[in-house]
Amino acid sequence: SWTTFMESMSSLIEFDLSKNQIAKLSGTLCINGQNFKIQNVKFTDNNIVNIDQDFFKNCHSLTTLYLDANLPLVDFPHIGNSKENLEELSVSINNVHIIHQLSSCSSKVDLGAIYFN
């Protein structure tokens, strides 16, 4: 299962599932906060339509997140408490037109770069 797989990857730093025709990101990438070392996550060039609200929850070491070229994606991803160390976020080449998460953040988001095309 996804949970078993991710629990066994506790030292994982980079996670790249680009070009895989993924339509939905469901569940939680960082199971129970166990995967604290994940820094770079790439889901570039898939067909992502939906990202569960808690998918990036507890990814406290996340510094870069790429969701480029997912044309069905229209809603900005909820990054929750994973924004603590986030430096770069790319949602370019998407149809994102709903951006409500950044304005509702309870703490400062200090992104080095955010890309929209």
C-alpha cells in the first residue's frame, strides 16, 4: 500500500513522479510526519485534476514543489503546515484560476520564487 511504501522511505530526499499520467494526488505524502527529509517533490507533466487537502501535510522539510504542466489543475494546491521551509513553488502551464490558500495562511510564507505562466 501507499502508506507502507512511504513509511519505508524515511530517508527519501527527492520524490519525482513526473510524466506518469497521474490524475489525482490522494492520501498523504508524508505519512504521520515520518518523511521529514523530503525536500524536493515533482509531479510535472501529469494530468492532475485534484490534490487532496492533506496531501502535503507534515512535509516540514519541503523546499521545492513542482506541479508544472498539469493542464486539468484549476485549484491552487493546499500546502498547509508544509509551507514552513518552502522556497520554490511552480504551478506553471496549468489552468489554475482559484488561488485562495496563500491569502488564508496563518503564518508568513517566504517563497524565493513562485511561477505562474
